[in-house]
Amino acid sequence: MRIGVDVMGGDNAPDEILKGCFAALQKLPREDTLVRFGKGDIIEDAIKDRGLSKDGPNASIEVIHCSEVIEMDDPPVEAVRSKRDSSISRAAEYA
């Protein structure tokens, strides 16, 4: 199973979202993939800081770099339409 996570969305993102992703890795079976959407350098650094590899003993990690972020004060519909490379837009289109 592939599980997509918008790392840049939510309160205290991306730190709290990444913490949740790392906790989930320990509970997911090896055949699952945790697909993380967001600023690639931030996600990659967090993976390295924890000494993890993308193909560890449990679920694997896939990183989809997104160059844009929808901010809290952005008008929702306009932001999704104009920021096509945002993490939420890319996650919604991912198949």
C-alpha cells in the first residue's frame, strides 16, 4: 500500500508531521511505502538526521519534492489553482 502525506500542511508543519511519519514507519509492514510530499531538502535532512534509509527494515520512504507551499492566509481555491507544485496539489494528483 502507498500512503501519501502532505508534510507541509497542518499545525507545526513540517516538524510534527515528520515526527508522525517516522513513528508510523515502525508500525507499517515492509511492503508499504510512505510517500511524503513537500520541500525535498527538509524531508531528506530529517531522514538523514534520524539515520534512516529509504529502504529500511519496515516500510520504505518515497519523497516527492514540491517547490511551493500553500500558506494559511492564501485563499484556498485560488491557491490550489495557482500553486500547482504545492504539496497538497501534488498529493491530490499522485496516482
